[in-house]
Amino acid sequence: MSEIRLSAKGVVWFEDPEPVHRLMKSQCSAMRSAHRAMRAHRLRGNDVKIYVKKNYMEDLNQRYISDAVSRAKPIRKNGAVFGGKQAWKDLNSGVISKNDWLSLRNGQLYSRGDASKNGNPNIRIVGDELWVNDPSGRGSWICGKLFIPEKFDVDLRCYDVRLMSRKDGRFDVAITWDSEIRSIEVVPGSIGIDINPSGVAVAEVDGEGNLMLHTFISQQRMQFASQEKRKSDVDLMAVEIVRRAEKSRKQIVIEDLSFRKKRGSKKFNRMRHNFLFSKITQAIERRAIKRGIPFVKVNPAFTSDLGALKYQQMYSMNDHCSAALVIARRGLGITEKQTFDVFRESKPKGKGILLNLEGRGRNLELSPKAWGWLENQFLRPRNPSSQDRNPNPRGRVEGDLLRHGSVGKRSKQGRKSLGKAPINNWSIGQTASADSDP
């Protein structure tokens, strides 16, 4: 059993919304006061609540004040702009009015759940109504009509509620609660996921890392469509992937990838801006957790390179599916065996050395530093047979295999011959058993 945080969104309408707006303004002001107490006056713990109570006990009860302090704790910047930095810029440039700015600045009311207080002490769900506690009168509640989609099953034993004002007079309501999820019993194996701008590659392996199936789920609309259409495609893609994992009862493995802010060409920047990697990852992760399916993240280094060198021609895959296969095997803790040769080459004009990796129908050039990382972290040495013509016992960098003067010509011939005939007798002897031990 594992515990996750679930959420539901709805809409509430009050016949007289003015008391709710007043509570929102008071609690948001109390939150800013708590932030000032923690950052400017260096107060901690209960001293922050005492500081806030001096000015807000007439408008709020103690629980509202405690929730205001809890809202202020995650804000660690001294120069925080409450209401949003972009909205502040829009106000200064005349894009929005002062009333719009104040509605953003004072437009939330939060109440933390408590199982001993009927689920929530200040904002309660009662049937199809939402009751908001009004501290101005003892036992006074502000009742509003609540709508929540039927697909949400809120646990009323303990739940948090956040109200957010809207321009049409209604209020958005966000409800969160803890729920216990029973994890499924998985079988040996995994499903590797390689996310790309045009779709998602999926590769399923057994407990030994052998390929069982692979496919590419293409969604061209994700690159060009509107936000809502792309969100719909992402959700449908997550449903299909998690359903496949649920049917096979295997864990999902994905790359732990992050994109650093760096400059590139206009085409690359446009592609990176439209790349929905984080949204796809979050959609798959959320749905997998709800279904009780294990979700694993692995190091993304060299997954595409190893897939192209080892598996792309062997299984007639595209680049993305071969990378997904490496990801699935890496999720099982399998270290790839080196089944390709490595040659030293000189850079043009003698500006250093490159290492040329020649595999099954593909070749790759790496710097010595990158090769050292690949060799030490993601490869295990191959066991050369008696027929192996490689004099290097570990079969790694074959610096004596080619002479310095004929490197370029020999490399081009090697690339042309790849796919027609194996490079050496070791490849011939190992091809038959490639499926069992790639």
C-alpha cells in the first residue's frame, strides 16, 4: 500500500460573495504579514503566529491565521511579488487595472483539512453545498452551491480546500486529499519509454532484458496544435502507455531528463519550446501511480547512441525505439555489453583525437573524455573468443589496429562495409546469440 495526493476541481456560487471576498482579502494580507515576520524580523515557529494575530484576530480565527502562515512558509525570496511578477509588470504598463491587480493579489482562501474537525474546520463540503466559516459571528457559515464532476470521489474524512475568485462572480475550488493506492504485483521485466517531440517510443523487455515488442506512438499534433488539443493528446498517450503496462504487469522506465537553458538555432529553440517532455512525463507518472504501477527514472546518458550502435539494425528499429530498449534494460540494472569496435582517429589539422565507434550498421564519434564516461559507467567488457582478431584483451580502444596516416580512408571503407559483412570473426560468432545476451 502506498499513499498519494489526489485532487479535484470544481466551481462554487454564493448568493452574496462579498463576505467570501472579505475573508480572502484578510487571509492574503495575513499571509504577507507572516512572510514579513519570517524574512524581515527573522521570527520562527509560534512567534510568527503571535506576530500575525496582533492585527488579524478581529477578522480571522486562529485556524485561518495558521493556514495563512503555512501559505507563507514556502515563499523563500525576500523580494517576492504577491499576485505575480508578470501581473505587476502589466499593472505598471497599463495592461490591467488596479482592481484586476488587487483581485489577483487577494483572490485566494485556503483551509487545511483536519480529520478531528469533520474533515475541514473552516471550509466544508456538505452534500452539494460548500460551507465557509465566517468568524464575524459565532457558528455563522456562508453557504454556496457546489459543482464537482462525478468522476471525482472526494474523501470527506480529511481534505484541504482552496477557493480562488473569478471575474464572473463565481469561485473556483480545488480540493486535495490523501488516498491509499494498492500496488500491483509486477512480473520480471520493464517497459522503456523514450519521449520525443513527435511521439513516444515504447519497448517491452522480459526479466533478462530481451526484447518482446516495440512500437512508436506518433502524435504530430503535439508540435503545432493549441494548448488544449496538445493536452488531450498527451492524456490519451499516457492512457495507452499505462494500459499497456497494466496489462503486462511490468514497471515503467523513463529518462530522468532536464533541459538546461541554452541558446541554439531558431529551429532548435522552437522545437525545444514546443517539446512537452515534462507534461508527458507527469501525465504518465500520475496515471501510473494511480494504477499502482512502479515508475522508475534512469540516467539518460548515451541511451540513443547505444541503441543505434547495438540494436537498431538487429531488430529493424528506428532511433527512438532502440533508445527505449536501452532505457528498459537500464531500468532492470543491466549494463550493456560492448559489441562494437573502437578506433582512434585524428581531428583535422591535428587538433586532437576522436574515437570512432563502429557498431551494427552505425558509427559514432566521441571525444576521449566522453568515451571514458561511457566505458566506465554504462558498459561491461566483452569476452573475446579464440577467433577474435582484436589484440586488445578487453576489446576496447584499438589504437594499434589502424595506422595514423590511413585512418580517414580506412574509416570510410569500414562505414561502407558495415551492414554487408561483420568487421571481425567475433561478430560472426556472436550474432546468433544476440537475442539472448545483447
